[in-house]
Amino acid sequence: MSEKIEKRMSERKELSLMTFIRKKLSDGNQNLMQFQSKDLSTGGIFLTTENLSLFQLGEECEILIDDHGDRLVETNAKVVRGARVFSDKGDQVISGYGLMFFDPDDDFMEMLRKTVPND
């Protein structure tokens, strides 16, 4: 049995938030996709989806997160993980993408600080 290695540098909070990803397409258009989050930290977010063909590792996109129903806050993110998680019995528990935030502005960081635990 392999031991789970935690790679996040900040504590995560299990949280279901409406989250949108704005992805630029090769033809110059944009695709706007809606997801639910599984958890959130000051460094990133895990989004649930059964379709693991939506993003490539390392792909950059814009992410918009619901700030307690008040507004959407936006920052840049990079796809750092695509995973299907299974139980000890071999049943699929969840699948989705881990995204890491980069270059967040003060507004985005303020939303994170009031939403996730202090590090």
C-alpha cells in the first residue's frame, strides 16, 4: 500500500464552490466551463469532473471562483494534476483536476484568506 504524499504548501479546506475556467482555444476563441470544487487552499483548488480530457498538465487558464455568492473573483491558474481517486476496495471515489494559482492580485488573496484556514 502506498503512502499519500502531501505536496501542497498550504492547508486545504474541503469546500464545494461554483468555479468557472476560461480556457483560450487555438482559434482565438474562449471556452467557459463550470465546475464544483472539492477543496481549496491558498495555493490552489481541486475541481471535480469525470472528463479528464479537458486539460493538459501544465496548461494555463483563468479561474473564476464564487466568493460566497457575492461576486466572482478571478486569477490565473496552471493545471498541475489530473486524477481519478479510488477507495481501498477499488471503487472510484472522485476524479478531477488540481490547479495551482499564480500571480493572484490582492482582491483574490483577500477572498482566499477569508475562505480557507490560516497557514
